[in-house]
Amino acid sequence: MGRWEPNARGRLATAALELYSERGYEQTTVAEIAQRAGLTERTFFNHYADKREVLFATVGEFQELFVRAVSDALKSVAPIDALAVGLDAISGMLTDQRDFVRTRQAVIMANPELQERDLLKIASVSAALADALRRHGVTEPAASLAAESGVAVFKVGFERWIAADGESELSRLMREALEELKAVTAGGEAS
């Protein structure tokens, strides 16, 4: 097996996603993933704690990018506009991985255990955003409300993007969802 070949982590992720899509998450073993990637099980466990983590390995990077973009923007703009900057940043990350992200989401939606894990991860993102907002002087409950709103905007924009035919830009969908939220909170209705 080619443990020394480059991009073992990426090859494992690709193999896992292919197998999850073909056979289902629960029916796929780590041994099968490693074999499909041309690697050993030991190499798999050097990169991932378990087969579930293949689907969630980039959540830390996603959270860090989102929080950093919001934190940097808070130095010069209002919290809601800082969330827009963060949404733009994560849109770029996800757009670069569109096929993987769409397939990943289909696998997650087919498995209640994975859906639960996804919700826990997104709750962690919300908590990190709220913490960043508080560090920049946004008081409670505004920090938590803004963070939860940012996550809600993300979820709506993301779901629209996943369902789209590939023509829609994620960043535009995120901005539209944010404008809808702003309109609703201002007492109106977005057009």
C-alpha cells in the first residue's frame, strides 16, 4: 500500500465520501476506505479518529475562518456587517470544495447520527462567534443573538446553494438571506 504517496488525508476523504455515497455511511468500514485510497488502516487512524470525522474534519478550519473574518471586521464595522464579512469568507472556502460539500451534505442528511453531529458542530461555531463578538464589546444578549442569527443566515444560504443547480453563487445567497433577516428585524419584509 502507498502510505508514502502524497495527500493521504485527501485521498482518504475522497475514498470515504465515494463509499458513503455508494454503500451508505453505516455500511462502510475504515478498512474499505483505506483500501479504496490505497492506504492502510493505520494511516487512516493517523489522519482521522474515526470514520465520522472524515465528514467533519474541516469544521475547525471553517470555524476559525468565520470567527477570524468577523473579529477582523468588528474593528471597523457594526456586528451585523461583520457577520456579512464572515459569511463571505466561508462562502469562498465552501465554493472551492463545492462537489465535496454537496456530496458530504447528502451523506449527512441520510443519517440521523451524522445530522446530530452536524448540529453540535454548528452550535460550536455559534458559540465561538458569540465569544468573538463579546471580546469586541458586544454585550449579551446581543452577542448571542447576532451569532445565532449569523449561523441561521449561513444555514439558509447553504441550503439554497446545495439545492441550486450550480448557477447560484453561495456568497450571493448568503447576502440575500442576510438582507431578508435585516428586513424582517427592521419591521418590514424583504422583496
